[in-house]
Amino acid sequence: MNAEISALALTAAFLGFFHTIIGPDHYLPFVMMSWARKWSWVKTTVITILCGLGHIASSVVLGLIGVWLGLVLKKLTIVESFRGSIAAWLLIGFGLVYFVWGLRRAYRNRPHEHRHFHDRDLRHTHEHSHDQEHAHVHNGPSKVSIAPWALFVVFVFGPCEVLIPTLMYPAATGGWTGVIVVTSVFGVATIATMVGVVLLVRAGVNFVRLSILERFAHAIAGATICLCGLAIQFGL
């Protein structure tokens, strides 16, 4: 590995870390969804990694096609910009829908009392809200959530703006080995930073103990995700 590729690899590591840190859309959606849906640490990590892989892989594939076909960099930049706009609107739409659903859920899950009459000899009464887990004879299988898949689709459309023009095209002058090395370093740095920040912020949320807001957790998560999308689209 020559000096130029080594320098690009170091740049890739820095950019992978820096562009993730300054982009809240890389971690806030996972933090808020993990908090609202009470994901375990393992599930949060796996979903973050998978979405990070989709986020990077889509730009890598586009960049490799551009290098292979010798496409003009300006054309790829336009495509990446268009993908970024789509991703932002998807994030806005997903956040808005989730916010409305969260408000509806919060309203329906106000604490209330249930009385159950199973037969003349068996009856019970309990007060609860449906978002709190409780043992109950009517419990059925839990529904599969589409939220992780929605996040994955959004991140696949989301481009890594610095990857193709700043790293892949310069690395291509040294052959395919340079491209593979630089993109790999960038990918590892980006995903590692995403996971680290998500778990750190998630731990902070747990430490604060926002139990008073638990009922509105989904609505808050949706609003935060929507704001991330708006910030991307309109440069807020």
C-alpha cells in the first residue's frame, strides 16, 4: 500500500467518524426507536449495524459502477444528491406517520380499568395501560414490527456524500485495491461510530429515567425522526 493510499485510508477513518458525529440522522433515529420500543442492547446494535451497512453499501455500489464505467464525477454527485433528497423525505414521512401513530397510541393507552368475566366462578379486575406489559390470559403472539425495516430502507437511500468524490475516485488512481481499502476503512469507521454513539446516548436516556414521558415515547420518537429529516432537507 503506497503513501497515497495510506493517506486516503487515514482520511477515510477521520471522515467516517466526523461525518457520523455531525449528522444526528446517523444515530438519533436508532436512539429514539430503541427507547420508545424498548429494544434490547443487542437488538439496537444489530439494527444499527444493518442500517449502517445498507447506508454505506448503496454509495459503494454506485461509486464502483461509476469507477468501472468511467462516469463523470459530476453525474454521480447529482445522483447522490437526488438520493439524499429521497432519503430526507422518507425520513420526514416515516417520522410524521410514527408521530401521529404515537399520539393515537398515547391517547388509547390512558390508564383504565378492565373487568373480565370468564364464567360464574372466574372473574378478575385490573387497572393498566396497554403499552405496559402485564400477564393476561388473553395474550396472543406479538406482532412483527416494520419499524426496523422502514429505517433500513431510509438508510439505503441515504448517501454518504463524502465517500465517492473525496475517497473512491482518488483511490481509483491506484487500482481496485486502493478503492477496496479506502471504502472498507470508511465503512468500519462509520458503522463503529454509529454504534458507539447510539449505545452511549441510549445509556444516557436510560440514566435520566424519563418515566413521566413513557406514554408519549412513540410520539416523541416520531417527532425527533421527522425533525432529523427536515434538518437534512432544508439545512436547518
